[in-house]
Amino acid sequence: MKLLAVNVGLPREIEWKGKIVRTSIFKVPVVGRVRVAKLNLQGDQQSDLTVHGGIDKAVYAYPSEHYPFWREELPGLDLPWGAFGENLTTQGLLEEAVYVGDRFSIGSAELVVTQPRMPCFKLGIRFNRPAIVKQFLQSGRSGFYLAVLKEGEVTAGDSIELLKRDEHGVTIADVVNLYGRDATNQDLLRRVSELPSLPKRWRHYFRTPLWHPDD
């Protein structure tokens, strides 16, 4: 497993549908070692902290393996690393194999997987295609957020080492599927709603549709 690119971006204002929107969706790869702090990477900053950033969403990783798919879906668009707003473009980490709660070391930093990325309208701004928000979610190619357990430095080319596999065995893909075709899977809903590494608001969300036979 390998880190292919480290991407950062600061907030900028974009005119969108007649309004000025502040966004940090535009990321660019950087050269050299980059500091990974508890809330973000050096040179990176989230725009709307009510829905982005925070301890549980300090770093966003996206698999490089998805880029060929998107190049076919979005012909004619330039898709450099960081195009989907990710901080880390990875190799060898796919949603079907990454567990919520998995712990990794990259460079001198240590991180834990917390949740998938649920796209907002700003992804549509990035590509000037509002429909990509729904397309992104339906594709299952969500990427995932990480919390920082140990601050450190990372650079493109670093290996990604698994430190600890989460014992609950719930993948990022499992969580994403609960929004679609597996929405009524009671066993999966129960397992996800009890995941200690999943942020509290997510656990509450998945607890609501659980069937309680004594109710």
C-alpha cells in the first residue's frame, strides 16, 4: 500500500448559481514532506466547519484505482491527483477492504479510518456538474475520512502500513451500502450502529431504522 500524492488547498470563493460560495474542494499535489496535525494538513483548510473537518474528518483519502472509472465517466476533463478533494491519493486501499476503525501509519503519522465521504453540492462546483453528486454516491467510490492519532509528516511515495485491523469487520463499503441497496439490512444496521470508531451522529442515524421486537 502506498501514498501516491499529498494534496492541499485553502478556501476560495466561487460564483455558483448566482451566489458566492466559499469552498476548499480545489486541492493540488504538493512536493516534499507535509505536516499532518489533528485537524488538517499543513497548507490545507476546510471552509465550512459545520459539515467539513473536525477531529473525525481531519484527512480525506481517495483510492487512485477509481480514477480510470471517472476518466471514462467524465470524458474530456482533466483529473489530476486531488481532483475529488482528497488530501491523500492512495494505492491499495479500497472501500471493500478497509474497515472502519482500521489504524494505519503513513510516514511518521498514525491515522484511524472513521467514515466514508458523503458528497455535498461542492463536488458539483468542482466539476461544474451538479449531477455528479448523485453519481458519486451511487458509484460506491466514496473514499474515506481519517482521524489523526499521532501527528507527523507524510510525503508522496510513503508506504502505508496497517497497524491494527478493526475487530468489528465493517467496511467502508458496508456503511455506504446502507444508504442504498442494503438500507433495511437489520444485521448490518445493528453492527454499524454499535461501531465505536464511527462518529456518534452516524451511529445515531443508523440506530433509528433498527427494528426492535419489544416496541
